[in-house]
Amino acid sequence: GEGKIGKDGSRRALDVKVGDKVIFGKYSGQTVKADGVELLVMREEDIFGIVE
């Protein structure tokens, strides 16, 4: 997405980028299939950290 909308209506940019390796909980996110590829979709707040 484009980021979360704050209470004041402004949009906060995401900290994660396409291609980042992240750490998340075992039961985080929702699995979906798109064009035969299985994807895990989750909210940014469900991510524990970005691996550098």
C-alpha cells in the first residue's frame, strides 16, 4: 500500500520496501494466491524487524 493514514489525515510512508527481508510472527498475515503464486499479506505493525 501507500502507507497508513493518521488521525490528522496525513499519510505516513511505509518503512518496508519491496524486496526487504523481514521477521514476523508465526501466525501473522493472511495467505492469498494471485496468478498461481502464494503470497503472505500483512500489516506493517505485524513485522518485528527488517533484516539488513
